[in-house]
Amino acid sequence: MASFNSKALVVLLIIGMAAIPALGNSGGPPYLNQDGDLTVKYGCTCHNNGATSERAVVMITSVPIMYELGEDYQLTIRVADSLTLSGGDGNSKAGFLLSSGSIGTFTWSDDEDIRIAADSDGDISHSDTDSDGVWVVTWTAPSDDSGDINFWLVGNSVDGAGVPDTEDYWNLLAFSISPPGTISNEESDATLSTRTISVGDYDSLFLLEETDAQKEEKRQEAIAKQIYEQGNLFYWFSLTALIVGAVIQREVLERKYDEGPEYLALELAYPQALRQAAVSVISFVIAVRWLAEDSTLEFPPRALLDPEAQNVTDLTSFVIGSTFLFSAWFAYGVYRTVLAARAKPKVKDLL
């Protein structure tokens, strides 16, 4: 038994030691790779047997050609599996490491999963693997002329298995930004504009085309959505028409046969009519306010989901229409209460 416990302890220790890099790197890559080189310049060699892969698309947009002293530049980093970009079943988790050689400063909003990179005050990396692989950072140029500023960006697209294996892909790119005054004002606007720098599978970056199957899938999805929306519209329109028709029919028949609602004593009619009138007015005001606003009423609310979630239903028209119908129904209730209060009491009402 003691021998078994010793062997089990050794196995657990080995597994734990093997898992330490994977668990640690999920919150951002290390400063040095397994070869002892800078990860941001030579890549994260623990993934894909240490080799770069064209399947890892690494992109950074809005990069200026020339920086101005102290100017802020908003950069967007994107890392993805080219197979996923082309509509296939590829990796959906990503991470990055960006360095400017400690020249200038990086800042970001609190909702971005970004942190200062390990063992380096000037570099930044992801703080958690991201599902969309997109991060927005602001780089502030130095306050003095630092010459050409070199940048290095390494990104990896991983399968989320928790271990650095051959199904994880990484790639890296390097670029520079020229110092102030190197491009004259006479240069064209195209030259002075920002640029997008990327590396990865060429087809996924520039020649991405939908397959016939993907086009057909989108067409069928659009048809299904149209049928669903039109079906809902016709259903609720028909239901409303039936309710209104039934009410009108009752009013016509009551007048034809000189009938009406049951007698209601004034001491009961007044509070009932006031309650119905209050509900009717409040419902009408709410419906008008919703109609005047540009906000969308969705279920489930996007606040509880991913902001870019697609599986939400727009209920704006339905809710506004239902609220107006609710208001009209209680207004009709006030009318019926008035009729009941004016009706002649019968013997059973007086007893």
C-alpha cells in the first residue's frame, strides 16, 4: 500500500509540473520562451512543436506610418485561426504579446483582457484567452524624437485543451513607425494614412470566398427568419382582429336585442372605473415612450449575454403593440363599467 501511494504521489507531481506552464501561460505568455529567447521576438516555442504556422492569422490595424510626439494612436489587434475565419471548425481561443521596446506607453480600457507582460514593464499581453481574439489598445508616442520605433507582435490561436500541443498555432510579425518629420506634408493622403499589418494564410486574409454550401446555408437561414417573422406578424394580427371583431359583434348584438352589461352599483362602479382608467393611461404612456425611443427590446437581454450574440429576438414591435392593446382593453373596460352603472337594476340586484 505504501509503495502504491508513493507511485501515485510521483505521478501527481509529474502531472502537476507538466501542467504548470499551461496553466501559467493561459493568463499570458512568458517573457522568455523555452529556448531562453524573447517570446515577443522569437515566438512561443511551446506551441506547435516550436514552429510558426500560416493557420495563425496575426493582424494589427490603424498603425501610423509616422508618429507625432505625444500623440495617441488606437490600435486593434486580432488573432485567429485561418480555418475559423474561412467558416470552418478551427480554434476559437487566442492570445497575444506586443512590445514597442519600452518606447511610448500602452493603455487600454478596463473591459479589455489585457495586462502588463510578465517580467517587462513596457510590453503588454492578454490576461485571459479571448474568444473573439480582438483587443483594442492605445499607444502613446514618446514626448521626444526616438527615431524609428520597432514593434513586435506575436499571437497564438489555441484549441482550449489546456496544454500546449500541436493543435495550437502561433505566428509573429514586426514593423516600425517612422519618427516625426520623415514624411513631408506634400505627401499624398494615402501615404500619411494608417495601415493594416498582418501575417498568416493569404487566402484567409485577402481571398476569402464563401463556398456554395455556406451561401446556401445563409440563404436558408434568411428564408427561415423571414418566414418566422412574417408568421408571427400574421398570427398576432389575426388574433387582434378576432378580439376586436368579437367585441364589435357583442356591442352590435346588445343594441339589437336591447341588452347590456349587468347592473353595477355606483359605490362599486367608481373605484372599478378609476382603476381601469389608471391602468389604461399608464399603459398608453409607456407604449408612447417606447415608440418614441430608439432603444430595442430584446429577449434574452444582451446585458446577460455576449454583446455580439446572435441568438436574441427583437420584441420591440410586439411589446409596443401589446401595450397599446392592453391600454385599449382597459379603456374599453371603463366604457363597459359606465354602461353597467347606468343600467336599470333588476329585482335580484335590489334584494
